[in-house]
Amino acid sequence: MSNAVKTERRWPKEKIVLHAAMILAVIITLGPFVWIALSAFKTQIVLLMGDITFSPVSYNFDEVLFDRRSTYPQNFLNSLIVASISTMLVIVIAFLAGYSLLRMNWPRWVLNAFLVWAMLFNLVPPVSLASAWYELFRTVNLSIDLISLTLAHTTLNLPMALWLLIAFFREVPKELEEAAFVDGARFFTLLRRVIVPVMMPGIVAVAVLVFIFSWNEFPVALALTNNKTATVPVAIAKFVQEEEIKYTQMAAASVLSAIPALLALIFGQRFIVKGLTAGAVK
Amino acid sequence: MTSVQLGWMPKYGSLFPAIVFFLALAALPVANLLFLSFMEISWEGGVVQREFVGLENYAALADDPLLKAGISNTLILVVVATSCQVALGLALALACSSLGNSSRLYRTLFILPILIPGIIIGAIWRLMYNFQFGIINQGLDLLGIPAIDWLGSPHLALASVIVVDIWHWTPFSFLLLLAAVEGLPKDVSEAAKVDGATAWQEFRRVSLPLLWPAIVTTFIFRAVIAFKVFDEVFLLTSGGPGTATEVISFTIYQRFFLQDNPGYGSAISVAVIFSVALVIAIALQMQNRREATR
């Protein structure tokens, strides 16, 4: 009896300590983001002086978004185009291939070839692949086009999407397809009416991840773009290479570039956790 | 797998696009890279000159000081950063799990660094590490400690980069380990408590052995990403000062793109791809053997 009372009293204390530790971890995790967001509303002088209190200005965002010399809107558009088109390609191709590999009696070596592809692409530094693509696209004169980067990003994310989707496909009961076949459904009707609806959460999870990975990707974009086709990460890296670094504008550009991540976190958190952990757990 | 019988059209048609990408954009460029690695490539009057030099590029790898620094720094970063991330990630996962539903918000907030572009992470920390106005030196100033050149000092630069990597990727370890911790059978740890085990004994003797496979998996997943590190280094230090933060990816970038030496750059890439393939082959072999002895 006395023991029970003791644990009851000890519990809240333990919880308070744990919550305190977690709040500290959250502050360490979010602190840098808060600091850069605040820096984006400072003038260069305020940032250099290190004043704690300041009156926020929108100057940096104006410069980055509306100044005639700023390439940022173009960069943002480039990133949006590359990430959306490559995500669509990845999902369609990986969906078809995943279903085919899992359900259509392919010989073992075909599956293994795709597995080796996935493993190699997961392990090899993207810079190596960037150099390979750079040479390839230069030979076929595609090097300055957004198409080459879109194709490269599609190839980069395809293996991961394929294995994630196969992991999700395994959860679809075969009876569903068999029933559809008995009803005389043809292949594409089967996919569209039966498999896609069942797989939707998995598809969304993979699509969100692929989009974010393409949006964030730097080394391949650096190798395959020029001033006109540069994506957001390449544009932000360029800030540092200028003679006089515009720190506060770099901060503003950084804040804007985090928009997709924030949207994904707010609306697709459940899917992201599912996608990120599925690869490791299965 | 013998579920439904379809004609050959859906079977081949559905895999065809993936095969095209595989052959044209994965296998072909890598084969081309292999071909280039035996060449000395130069530009003369706007025309590419290719000269076959055999294994010369590969022989040069052994004497490349940049590559040597890149390999040793990458190994240090992989081991130190990954170990810290797994330890911290496990602690956070255990704490979150024992808090149950009241830890929902923490879990959401921890994901943010994983989703932010690596380049932005580099930009943020470059500002925070800034000698003049960075928040870290400002904090030290309040404590009366003189400013430290975090990224400019050859002794500190690699450690500073490792700190950023730990900050960036601990959430990823946390996420993977949380899934494992949540999957632990409750009755076993309760049985241990009934038998009078302390929290530490229960963790050390019951939870840790059960979590071990997940810990190893997380370690491998993280080590793979750490091995490829590029974005943060590019923005924070560009490999400097000197070769203090040179990493393999950056060596490839410098040799291939900055020095415009595709022949030698390809040789480094091929060597890295080959080493990685070798590691996979050995790992698969070991796994097969372990399964065979079971």
C-alpha cells in the first residue's frame, strides 16, 4: 500500500523532468529556425550590431522577391517545375513497376537487378551521379535545360519510391484483384478502380517525400543548371560566393525556400512519418 | 506470387518505363563514367581531346592529398556523428514513448530539420557560427568568453561541421528508433518491474537487447547518409580551412567540376562506387551466411 502511494507521488515528478528535457530538445531543434526567421526581418546593420530588440523590416523579402536583378522568383519557379514533374514521373513509373514486379511472375534476377540499382543509388554520393549525368547530357546537348535536371531527379528518386511502394503493395490483399478479375476488369481499369484507391495513403506518402527530396536536392542541381535554370538551393548557395555576402537576404531566401517543408509538415505529417520509417522498418 | 494471369502487354508494358530509366539514365551514365576514367580529357580549340591513359588515373588516386584528407574526415564524421545521433535519438525516443500521447507535438516539431534543404541548414549555421555577429559568439560574449572562430580554425572546423550534422539528423534517428520503441512488448518490461528491476536494469537487460536490431539498422541508415555529406560542407566551409573539413563528396566535386578534370574525377567516382558495391556484396554475403547457419 505504502509502495503504491510512493509511485503515485513519484510519477508526476518524473513526467515533469521528461517534459522539461523534451522542451529543451525542441528549443535546440527550433532555435536556429527562429533565429534565421528573425534575421530575415533585420537590416544588415542590425544583424551586424547584434541588437536584441529591433523593428522588423520587409526590405529583404522585397529585394529577394521583387527586385529586378533578383533571380529568386525564377529559381522558385524552376524548383517548382522540376520537383512537380519529376514527382509525377516517379510516382507513375514506380507505381506501374512496383505492381508489375510484385504480382507478375518476373524472374528473380529482374527483381535483383532493381534491388541492386536501389542499393547503389542509396549509397553512392550524388556528386558521383551528378558527374555521370553531366557528361551524358553534355554529349547529347541537353545540359542547360530543365529537362535534364527533371530526368536526373526522376532517376535519383525512382529506386526509393519503387521499394517504398512495393512495401505498401504487400499490404493490399490479393483477393481484391482476383475479385475484380472475376468481374472481368481489364488491367488499367483494375489499377485505376481498385489498386489506386486502396494504395492512396501510400502513394501520397511517397509523393510528399519525393517532392521534398527533389526540392532540397543540391549537388545534381548544381552540376546540371546555369544561371537561368538554377533551383532554389543552388541560388542560396550562390549568396555565399558573392564578394559581399548579403546575410539578411540570404536569410529571407532561406525562409521562403522552407515553405514546401512547412506545408508538408502541417498537412502531411502522418504521411511523412509513414514514408520515412517504412523503408527502415520493412 | 501466382495470383492473376494477364497477357504479356500489361506485364511488359508496366515495367517498360522503369527499365528505360534504368538503362538510359542509371546504367549508361555509370558505364560512361567508367569509360572516361581511363581517359585524359582536355579541350583544344573548343574540341574535346580524349587520350587513352589506361590505369594512370587510378594510380594517381594513391597520391592525392585531397582524397586522403577526404577519406579520413568522412570516416571521422560518419563514426562520431552517427554514434551521437543514435544515442540522442534513442534517449529522445524512450522519453517520448514514456510520455505517450502528451508527446504528440514534440514528435511533429522534431521532424522539421529532416525536411529543410541541406543548403538552408548550412546557411543557418553559417550565420550562427559567424565570428562577428553569430548568435553563438554573442552568447559567449554575454558570459564574458572571447569570440571563437568556429569555422575558420583548422582544429575546430570539423567539430563544428559534425555538430551541425548531429543537429540536422538526430531527428531522423529519433523517428526510426521511436517506431522500434513503440513496438516493444509491454508485458516483458512490466514483468521485469514486478520482479523488482530498477529502471536502468530494465533498460539494460530487457529493452536494449530487444532494440538492438533497430539500433543497428538506424546506425547503418544514418551512416549511409553521413557518408554522402555535401550540402552543409559546401556552404559552411567548402572543405577548408586547408583540408580540415574536406569530405569525399567534396573532393569529387573539386576534381571533376572545379578543376574540370573529368578523367581523374571519374576515376574517383568509379573507385567510390566500386568500394560501395564491395561493401554491399560483403554485407549480403555475411547476411546469407548468418541465415544459413541459423
